[in-house]
Amino acid sequence: AETLGASAAENGRYFGAAIAPNFLGEEGYSSTLNAEFNSIVAENAMKWDATEPSPGQFTFTGGDQLVALAQEQNMEVRGHTLVWHAQQPAWVQGLTGQALHDAMTEHIAGVAGHYQGEITSWDVVNEAFEWDGSRRQSNLQTQLGDGWIEDAFRAADAADPDAKLCYNDYGTDGVNAKSDAIYDMVVDFQARGVPIDCVGFQTHLSSDSDLSSYQENLQRFGDLGVDVEITELDVGGSGSAQADVYRTVTEACLNVDRCTGITVWGITDKYSWRGEETPLLFDGNYQKKEAYEAVLDAL
Ligand code: XIL
């Protein structure tokens, strides 16, 4: 097929992009999104600071706009993210103990409940591990102890029983101490009946990233019986070096049965969170880059 979304669909996959509602009025942004992608995720609009700026006061304007667009365009919607150490509203950062636990579960109930039935897979918890496989010492971890992650998954399951529930992280682009720790957590959750359906691999890369065990790593998670998703792909660089990395990641997903799809973290280089690194598939004028051709060719 001629587009990323249609080619991915022929392979039983989705191909998505992270979207900011404020750019949708730009013709090139919207037309590229509608033509090329069949899945979207909110780059920021569904995060805690955006959806619950003060306790119990929910605002869903940006997220609702994306869900409406997706439904009109027949796209899937990923949910990102219910609980994270970053982009918490100020009122959460000061909470301790049971008050923080209640705020977390009420936030999950509020957001996942609002979007119940509309999200294919939620990033329930984002970035809770360090490189060495230990838990990140966030406010959640230091205040609530190890149980906060499973409590978040149980709350998400109660709020939206049909959504797939994912753990999402970066630096998991191979078999390493961090991906080992996440693997062990999935095994433990499955053994104890904690609901978890998928693992998201953010896949923020550069042109010289070592991907020698990338596919093997996806496969070992798939073998546990969870879906794997490439959730935030971008690759700093340009030209054929960048294109080769994109190709390797795309092929790895296609080679792993449980890899359900790929999301790139934006459409155009000019709005990338990585500034001047030009990590995306379309340049600042929405022209297809060599990386785009590599992905389309691999799909
Ligand atoms: C980034 C957004 O792209 C930026 O616009 C925002 O200022 C900060 O967050 N890992 C994640 C994403 O899970 O939510 C982050 O998104 C990028 C790193």
C-alpha cells in the first residue's frame, strides 16, 4: 500500500503518531495525519497536569478533540499516560501517604472512566524504572512503596475493563538491566493476577543506537503472552543512517507476532520535542524523508 497506515494494516498492525491538538488547524499537519496514520496518541493532552489541573476538577478538551478526530477518521487511540513522575500538576507533587494514593486512584478512575470504551491501550504507568533495574525514586515510589504500580493497574482495569493496560518505558531497546526488571515485573503480575496486557517500548533512538538485541527483547515479552507496542519512536540524525534504524525497528515489530503496532512521537521535525535532532519521518515542510521510505518499504 501507499501509506504507512494502510501498509501497516495489511500486516495486521497500526501505524500511529503523537498529536498536539493545537496544530490540527495547520493544513500540512492535518492532511499528513489523515493520509498516513491510522492510530493517534495525545503527545500531552491526556497527561495528569492537562486533565486534572486541580483536585477532582477534570478537563478533557484536548483529549476529546483527538478522540473525536480519530473516530471520524477510523483511527485507533492509544492512551498516554495515567501515572508518571513527570507532568504531574503542582497539587499532586506536595501530597504524601494515603492522600497521594487516593489522588492516584481517583485520577485513574476519572480519566480512564471518561474515555472508557474509546482507548485501545492505555499507558497506565510510565517510566518507573532506572537504568540499573531499580525503581525510580519518584514521589509515588518513596511515598507509596513498591505496590503503587499494581494498584494503578487494578484501578485502570476497574475504570476501563476492555482497554489493554500497558507498562511503558524508554531505554528498553534491548535485553538489559532495565528491560530485565520490567520483564520480571510482568512475570510477577501474571503470577499474582495483576492485570497487565502490554508493554510499551518508547524507542527514543539515535542513528548509532545498538539494536542488536532489540527484536529478541520484544520477542521475550511477546512469549510471556503480553502485546508489545513501539510507543514513541523517533531517531535523531538524517539520511541513510537514520533510515536504517527506522527500518530495523519496523522489521523487528513485523517479525514479532505480538507486536501490534508502531507510534512515532510526532509527525514533523519542526514540532519534535527533540529540538534540532530532526528525528521524525517528515521534514518541516511535510516532505517525506529517506526514513519514511525505509519504513514504508519495510512494512
Ligand atoms: C514529551 C512531549 O513530547 C513534550 O511536548 C513535553 O514537553 C514533555 O513530554 N517520554 C514520554 C512522553 O513518555 O510523554 C514525553 O513527551 C517524551 C518522553
